[in-house]
Amino acid sequence: MATSRLHELLPAFGERNQVLVLLLGLMSLTSRWMGLLESQARSARLESPLSQTAEQADPDLGLMYFLLGTISFSHHYQELIRGIQPPPATQESAPAGSDVWGDLRGLLR
Amino acid sequence: MTAVQDPSLPHLTLREENEQLSDFLLAGQRFLMRHPQASRDVISGLLEEGRRFAQTPEGKAWMDALTHSELVKRSLMIWEAYGLDLLLETRPAVTPSTWLEMIVAAMANPDLESILSMLIVEEMRSGNVASA
């Protein structure tokens, strides 16, 4: 997801709904975090094609569970946010010429 | 001005970069010291969520991939420096995703406003929240 585009949308929400700003901020954070971990997972798979057995790996369980927890939470959060539909009243009160909900849905697709 | 970097050439790491890193790590350490209970709750909640996620095929695939990541191996230094492994002993019943589901359920509840009002009144009566 284009997080920079998401950041551009934040001011449009800004003064109208702080909860939405918080939700979007967390969406941006989880997207960036997932992007970082996905790139790490990809490069680790490319660099260690033969080291896929548990014997060769010695993960620190604490750190690994923490990272897995952030992944699980990020997935869960992003699914929930994607499922949110804009209330009609919010669409009507959007500033003229802007369709933030439409833009947001496009970004989250 | 844009500098062209040749990875084959030796490069100089400026002192300021390390100072920035030190500042960041110090800020993290101070945050943990100032908010020990909140930090512990959040981190142990994520640990529990990760423990459960690790039991799923998707979680196992992630774990396998990240185990071989150099960046993850290096981040272990930060993890150990902050002594976060101690939190493994804590097993909270509620994970962050469960909290999230409860919050979303609360937002969708038509009685949310009256429930919140009732809670605030009860907290004021018990002295946990000061009246305005």
C-alpha cells in the first residue's frame, strides 16, 4: 500500500475525526512494519535456500514471538480497517471536491 | 546536492550517526523505565499473540523466514539489552488482537454512549476519576 499517499490523506481527516486519524496512523505504521518484515523474509529466503530446517536455525523465542505477535496484530488490524464502511453522514460532510473515503478505500484495496 | 555512493569504496561513518542511534536507544530505555507496567502489558500481549500465531501454518512460515534474517538476528542485541526475555514468563489472557476486536465491537454497539456515561459515573463514585 502507498503509505505516503495515506499520509497525504491525514490532513483531510485531521480536524474532523481524531479517532480516524489515529486509525489511519496505526494503519500506516502497520503497513510500514509489514513491508519491512516482508522484505526481510524475502531476502532471508533468497540468501538461505538450504537453511530451511529447524536444526540449522536457533531463533530467540522471545524476540520471534514478539515479531510474530506484531505480524498477527497487523494482519488483524488491517483486515478490520478494510472492513469499515463509511457512514453516509461522514461522506456528506466531506469537504467539497474531496472523497477521502473513496481515496482510502482505493488505498486499502 | 546528491552524492553518488560506490559500495566498493571504503566509507566513513560520521560520529553523529552513532549519537542518533544512542539517543534512540536511550529514549527506548527511558520509555521502558517510565512506563514499566504499560510497556510490560503491551509487549507481553504481543508475545502471547505471537506464541499463538506460531502454532498456525502461516505463523510457522513467517518464523522460518525471519529466523534466517540478518536484521532480525541483529535486533536480538536490542531485545537482550532491554531484558525483554523476562516477559516471556507472563501469559496474559487477552492479546492485542482480542482487544482490537472488543474495541470494534464497542464502536458498533448502539448503546456505546450510555455505557460510557454509566462507566464514568461509576468511576467517579468510586473515586478513581475526579469530577470536573
